[in-house]
Amino acid sequence: MEHECTCSTKFADVDDLRPLEEIIERYGSEKGALIPLLQEAQDAYGYLDEKIMREIAKRAGYQFSQVFGVATFFAQFRLKPIGEYLIKVCHGTACHVAGATQITDEVANQLGIKEGETTPDNKFTLESVMCLGACALAPIMVVGDDTHGKLKPTSIKKVLKHYAGPSGSQASEGDDAE
């Protein structure tokens, strides 16, 4: 289950336990805190490495099997590193009707990956989600923290180009809809 994350430095290295120590300090061994502990650990490290889950179990008073069980039960948790940009394509009802499948297919085609995969350069990870709560902009995708709405398959290349550059520059405001 060991994976070496080669993504950008926005996530802590799994060998640096300082972020985890701060997270565990906030919760202590509070009953019912396992899901928030895992959520914050994933936010800090980008995914839940086995080493991180074992440390959570040890320091917060859980069995490793409990931690691993929760991490593998809920779809929100990732056990593999993600790319610098996580692309979430909405597949809720409004987006589905408006062409979300074609958007996902075009993103996958442009990046040469399948849903759930990361590009070889660790720049992008593609995933489908059930709803992003922006139905009026259907179909939409979120790249990192940026929302792109009213998409067409022909607009995907332009959107991705904003993130693919050597500096990883992001799309400018007002450039989201095509």
C-alpha cells in the first residue's frame, strides 16, 4: 500500500508527522472524531497513506483495522496520491442531462487517463462526483478550487491548457464559462 507522492508541495510529505501531530492534538482521543481526523489528515497529505493511518490509530487510540475500515468505506477518502490539480466532473441530474458524460470523456481523452487515474506527470487526477451544487451552471467541473460551468466538450482543451503550463497558471476570473 506504499505510494510515493510526487505531487506539488501543497501537501505535506508523509514522513513529516508535524501536521498530523497538530491535527491529533486538536481532537485528542475524542470519541467519534475518527472521520474528522481522517478528513484533516487527507487535507494535509493529499491522501491517506498507510503510515499516516497507523499513526492516527496509535496516537488517537484506535485499532488500525478501525481506521482502515472507515478510510476504505467512505468514498471521500483516497489511499493513493492525487495530482497537483484534482478535476471533479459533476454527474448530478442537471449535469448528467446537460452532457456530463461527454465532459468526462473529453477530459479523459485530452489527458490520456481514465476516471480515477492521475496523469504520468502527476499534474491531474480525474474523478466523477454526484453533485457539486451548481446546477444552474450545468454541466460543470471543478479544477483545484476553480469552477468551470456551462461546459461543452469543445471547451475542455482550453480549460485544461490554463493549468497545464510550466507554471501551472490558473484560469483568470471570468474565463470559466465557454
